[in-house]
Amino acid sequence: MLKEYLTVKEIVGPLILVEGVEGARYNELVEVEFPDGSVGLGNVLEVEENLVLLQSFEATSGLNVSQTRVRFTGKSLELPVSRDILGRVFDGLGRPMDKGPRIIPDKRLDINGNPINPYARDYPTDFIQTGISAIDGLNPLVRGQKLPIFSGSGLPHSRLAAQIARQSGVLGSEEEFAVIFAAMGITFEEADFFIQEFRSTAAIERAVLFINLADDPAIERIATPRMALTAAEYLAFELDMHVLVILIDMTYYCEALREISAARKEVPGRRGYPGYLYTDLATIYERAGRIKEAKGSITQIPVLTMPDDDKTHPIPDLTGYITEGQIILSRDLNRRGIYPPVDVLPSLSRLKEKGIGEGKTREDHSPLSNQLFSAYARGKEARELSVILGEAALSEVDKLYVRFSDQFEDRFIRQGEYEDRPIEETLTIGWELLGLLPRAELKRVKEEQIKKYMQRGEAD
Amino acid sequence: MSEGRIVKVSGPLVVARGLANPKMYDLVKVGENLLMGEIIELRGDFASIQVYEETSGLGPGDQVIDTGQPLSVELGPGLLSSIYDGVQRPLDVIRDKYGNYVTRGVEEPGLDRARRWHFVPKVKKGDRVVAGDILGEVEETTVITHRVMVPPGMEGTVLQIQEGEFTVEEEVAVISTSSGERPVTMLQRWPVRKARPYIEKWAPHQPLVTGQRIVDTFFPIAKGGTACVPGPFGSGKTVLQHAIAKWADSQVVVFVGCGERGNEMTDVLLEFPELTDPYSGEPLLKRTILVANTSNMPVAAREASVYTGITLAEYYRDMGYNVTLQADSTSRWAEALREISGRLEEMPGEEGYPAYLGTRLAAFYERSGKVICLGSDNREGSVSVIGSVSPPGGDLSEPVTQATLRVVKVFWGLEDRLAFARHFPAINWLNSYSLYLDKTEDYWRDEVDPVFPDLRKEAMAILQREAELLEIARLVGVEALSPQERLIMESAKSIREDFLQQNAFDDADAFTSLRKQFLLLRLIISFHRWAQDELEKGKDIQELIAAPIREDIARAKFIPEDQLHRFDDLEKRIREEIVPVRAEVPSENRGT
């Protein structure tokens, strides 16, 4: 029998203060019964000898001080899991919302999880072919990586994320995979785009969806990514699947966190976000990875919109410090009609060195991508210069670089939304483009590689 | 031992009442799982405790036990090749016993109790010994001999000592002191927040060779010195830290992964046993200790991890070794400090950081240094500290960077602009600095080549001149520059691309000896000097730029360490290619 309290003292935003409570525990799950009889969930943020501070996951409208009942459950927020969660749609707190049957749980898992022992981790080394040149060629994704997409409002990050989910596969492998999709605060239309996308490709059978929409309670979003990752850990490390987790949009998650922090009157860090934002985000992002001797893996693609396209805003900034690289979308490329508008220069995949090369993709992959990077950087610089001084002021070599970078954007970065380019083709295009530049400029690729691959490119 | 009760739980902070005579920084055990914690504030009967483990499930009324001891680490053979969490629990042992996740309330000693070590005495019965004297030695790994020392504060005559196989807890010697007979084991404990004692500290003067060209040549760090590596994300802080951990010529490396990525620690764990130390030829892991408190592990233990790391470093320094401590990243440590401070409801300083951030950082970096160790043999040891800083948005005016710059002597400023152009290490050569440059100059002169400091100055002057010329070129175009200026631009480009840029993932390029650094720089500067000479004699700049030798200069960094004679051929070829047969030797070309 759960103890029930009618002693609510204060309600401030999402926070509820209850008096005279005995035996409450930090981070415990509570049930809050509204005066109209409906029941919501919350958890304990702080306990003192007879005072308990709760955060409610439901909107607190309709609560009052005198009639609200609070029950302490003695456990933390859990997600019931079994193989049957595949193909299902849940709300932000893990309750089925697709009119399907109730999940008969194999297990109930604490959504907060435990940190993976760094010694138990296995280093991600399996190249994932996404079929997108800007990613595969230059910033490749590997299994167990967390690689966010930094976007801005109005940019096609949803389409890109869906394309990655649709096309991703490891070269030469036929293992069981699953996609977990967690929506936090996005609009119905965006969520619908993904659901239709999963349905149309029949990927829904391999997917688990957690949906918290823009008009759902903001505080519920705090639990959503943790629900998704708990499901991911179950599928990856107990059922041996390779799981791709898409978290969209982390910006709204952080805003919910800020809301609670503000309600608690905590000393804010930058831009009003709590000082522990880094640690909190880390407890989400670090749940990606591989474990030694485990067959499955968790690869994370968090998506976030940068307020005002500002990479130094605390959310993208702290995310970038935790994740293993980032894919940044460019408004400029998008304006010029290039899809996917990946800004390759500031984009980065930290794990690429061990995921590519001989035996993984091809031995020339790494030097080729370095050469493309530096050539494109030089070309862009020269292009800016020509805007100021006119093309005539450029040296002959610089003119070639400008031509290279134009072609690079047009042929290498640009591709169709349903075009699944194999890595071989991506590399071939890369070599063809390098053919535009004088040999002496190609300092990052080895002589033998130029002979072996460029000539072949020319012969084709 | 005294017992109290919890009255409040707020995240990693717990308040307890009823402890009998608690002291600041006492180690306590919290709740029925006996979670580790440390007392950080006392108010009347209330003690505030930062708990090193996840506090979910704790509540008022739970027990709190005061051990009466400060947080300490275990010191003795077996530290090398280990991986610990922030409070020295062995993560490998924990995984074997408790599974893939870090579970709570786990108590495992830092040193293996069952393992036996072969102890060889270095003193005999009847010898007089003082604190720090070496009683005997143990071959800890094939690279490092562990010296078992008389613990600080002990002095007397050796009553008993013997060779044999011992565990760390068994007594290897008995010393008769003024306060009676005292047994000595190989295991010693030391509180992490207290610096270990030494006889005297000296200003460092010898460079720590890192094999990284831009570091060793332009911005060297001394053995016993301090450096910081600030940079926005993606600018290569960790790659640089790893490169230095791999190639630095210190005998022992302590690597503290403080609030960073789990996969980075895995990378080190998987890579270091495979990589060979260029000095000893043995796997790097044999001289490395890892302290891993990743970003998702409890925040209070992150605060403790840098102290755990530096205490381990000081212990090996006391044996007479040169030790490098690397902390990645000190910003995460500062954030842990901020979080705890916020929970204590302290008045915040800048950006919410506590007002004592600066003093704590300074106190940490001051534990570095070159010292005369305790003991009667006057041996020297050093601890060099390299901390990375992760300024939000790459903005160096933020409190952690500023407080760090006030204490460290070397600043390697990383820039994302360089990283985007794949210029690695992305250290900006114009705003970085090293205050050890002058002090280490003699070493270069004596050990490498007398002309080296001049070469370096000339190279730096070329780079600085380039920055000015770039401004002009941007406004009026490259064509408007004079041939001499064009040459400066070309030579600067050559220094940047052929010298400063270094690929940490290329076998031949990852490590460059001082000798090769000198030869490579000399090659580039030789070309510059000869070309300058020829320009004055009226040769066309385009012809000089197009000289085929320049391509060989660009590839010279890939010349393996055992073929350095090839540099002489290249020097010769410069002359042959660009100087017509009249061949007068220009005056500056001494030594070529």
C-alpha cells in the first residue's frame, strides 16, 4: 500500500512542494492525483527531513494545494521492455499511444541507466555506409558513435536524418538492426513526416518511436530521451541488435531543463541554462557505444537547431564537447539549392581514423579526405577573395581552386534525397575532382595513390 | 568512526546531522550501500557531504559513517598500467566483478592485494635511513623500477630487511625510530589534497621533448613546467594530449580523463598497449596510469580525479622520475566545482563559478615542478602538468581559461579555423607562447646544434611577416607584392605546411626527434636564404617557386628517423638546383 499525502504546500510552475513526508527517497517516482481524478507522474528533486520537492511530468494546470494527492512509489521511473516494443509508438513517458496492445514486459528498466564502465567499452571501428558522400567521404559515421546534426530552423535536418536512418548499413554485414526515434517538442507535421517515412519503407517494424510533441508537457521531455536510450540499451546489449537512435530536437530538451532550473531558482550558467547542463547532456549522449563481447551497439544521431545558427550557443557548444564530432548544416548551401547542405569544413567525425582505410573502406580514404578538405578550404578562401577583388586578382592556381570548390559542392556534396551512393563511388568522385588541381598541390596524398586512383579516374 | 543521519539530499550533495566531531574533508560512507563521500562544509551540527556516486534512492534518516580519515590514495607497485576512476577504484577489476556498468557502493582497493612482487633491498640491516631513502626496488614493469621509499615522517635505523616475494601489505623492513619499531610495507597511503613533501623546488630548465614540432621548436614546455591547451571543440585538444602522452620523454605518464568522453579512454586503453615507446621500445601502457572519470560518471568524483592523478604523479616523482600529468579537461573539473558550489548555495563569482576557482586552479598547477626529492641521495624528479581547457564557444575570456593563464607558463592556443583547414596540430603560431623558451635555449645549443636558436628566430620572423603581408595581399592582391615579399609568403607557407603541420596518425610523421626537427627547419630556411640571395641577383621569383626541390622539401617530414643523412643530400640539391654554377656562398649560410 502506497502512502498518500494531501499535504501539498506550494505549486510553482512544474514544481510541487510537499510537507510532512516520511521516508521519501531522492529521484523516486511519484504519482500525482489531480483534483479531477486523473493521475500524472513526477519525481523527487530534493528531500529534507519532512519536505519534499517534486517535479511533475504533467502540466500542473488544474492542480490545487488542498485536493492534490501525492503517492510515493518507492521506485524510480521505469520503462517496461520486451521484444514487442519493436514497431510500436509510445508517448514521451513510454505509454503506448498507437492503440496497440499493452506491452507485456520482459523486464522493467530504470530509465536513468548506469554509466558504462570505460574499461568495458569497445572502440567503435565499423564504418557505417550512409550513402551520403558528404558524410561517408569526409565525416564518416561508425557504429557506436554519437554524431549530432547541428541545424537551424528551416534547414532540411529531418530529411537528412530520415535519409540516414533509411540507408545506413555496415559494409558486408547482415546483422539485426533497429531504429529508435525520440521526438522532443517537435511539431505534429515533423513527427508525422518521420512516421510516414518509416511506414512507407516498412522500416516501422524495426523501429520504436517515442513522441513528445510541441504541445505535450515540456517537462515530460526530460524523460523522453532516457526512455529511448533505455529501450536502445535493451535491444542492443540484451537482444544483440545494432541500434540507431535519432533524438530530435535536443534544443527543446535543454529548454525544458532550463525551465525546471529557473523554477528552482538555481544560479544559472550561460544564457540562463543550468550549470549542470554539460553533465546532464553527457548522461544522455554517453549512452551510445559498444561493449566488449556484446554483439549489439548504439549509434546516436541527436539533432538540434542552433538558435540564430550560432554554434557558440550553450546547447550546440556543450553538445560538441561531448559528442564525437558534428555534422553542421549550412544555410548558404541550402539557399543555393544544394541538398544535403552539409557544411563540410566545420563538420567533423572524431572516430573516422579507425573506421576507415584498408580493410574497412579503402586505403586511400583518409588521405583523400584530408586532401579534399584542405583543397576545399583553400578554394573557399580564394572565392571570398575574388568577391572582394574580382576574379582577375586571383593567381592561376587560386582560380583552379575556385573551380574545384564549385565542382566539389555541385558533384560531391550535392546528391538526391533517395540517392544511395556507395563509398567506392564517393571516393571516385573525390579523385576526379582532385584531377582539376595541379599535381604539386596534392601534398596529402601519396604518389602511389595518385597513380593508382587518379589515373583510373581519368581513364573512366 | 562516528555515525550520523541524513537530513537532506539534493543531487550529489547530502547534508547529515549527528556526526561526532567531524573534520573538513573527512571521508564518509553514506547510506546502506556505503557510498563514498567527503565532508566539504560544516555548520554547527550539520555536515555537507559531496558524494562520489549516484545518490538516487537516498533519503532522510539513512546512516552516514565518518571514517575520520581524509580521502587518500594507495601508493605502491601495481599502479602502472592500471585504469582507475576518480577515487582510485580499479575499473578493470570492477568490470570483472560487477559487469559492464559502474555500479554503486563498490569498494575495491586501488592495489592488488594478492599479487606478489620481488623485492630487492638497497640498504642493509643497521643502515641509518631518513624519509625518502630508497629501501629497495621492485621491477614494476619492464620499463619502470619501483623504488620503495621510507615514508615521509619516518627516520631511524634498519632493523630488519630481506629480499623475497611480497604482497603490498606484507612487511619488507622494520625500522627502529625514536618512537619505537615501525614496520614498512610496500603500500603507503597519502591524502590526495595534500602535496607530497620534497627537499627543494627548482626552476625547470630542461625541455620536455614531445616529438611535436610546433611544441618542441617554438613553444617548448620544460620538465617540471606547466602548460595549457585551450581550444573550442573539434580543434584537436585531445589528439594533441594523446600525442604528447605517447611521445613525451618522461618516464611516467599519468593521464586524467576528467569529465570527457568514454570512447577516448577506451582509445587510450586499446592503443597504448600496442604502441611502442620511442625511448624504451616497450609498450606505452607500461609507463602509464589512467584515471578515467568520464562525463557521465558522478560529478563529485570528477572533482577528486585531478587530485588523485597528481598525487600518483608526485609519488613517482619522489622516486626520481620525470612524470607528466595530463588533465583533459580542467574545464570539466571547474564545472564540477561550480555544481557543488551551487548546491551549497554559495555566492557565485563569474559565470556561476565559485569565487575560489582561481586559487584552487593555481594550487593544483603549483603541485608541478622540478624538485630534489626527499632522501639522502639528492635525486631529482619532476612533475610536468598539461591541462586542456574547453572554453565555451572558444571564447578565451571565460573564467576558467583566464584563471589558468594566470598560472601556467605555456599557452598552446588551438584554433578551429586551422582545424577546418586540416592544419594539425591546430596551434596558432602567432598568439601561443612559452615562457620556457629562453631557459631551454642552452639545451638546444648544447644538445642539438648551436645555430638552432637563430634558425627558430628567423622562422618565427618569417611567419610574423607573413601575417602582415596577408593583410596587404587581401586588400590589394598577391600580385602587388614585391618578389622579396612573395618569397616570404612562400617560405612561410613552407614552414606552415612542411614543418608545423604534423599528422598524428602517420607512422613516420607522428614523432619527430629534436635532431630531425632541426634538420627539417634548417632545410626550409636554407632554401629561403639561398632563394633570397638569388632574388637579389635578379632571378625570377616564379622560377624559384617552381624549383622541383620544393616538392622534396614538402615530403622531407616523412623521412624516417634512421635515414636522416638524406637531409644532407637535400641541402646539396637546393644549391644545385637554384644557384647557377657561379656558386658564391652567401654569408648567412653558416653551418650548411
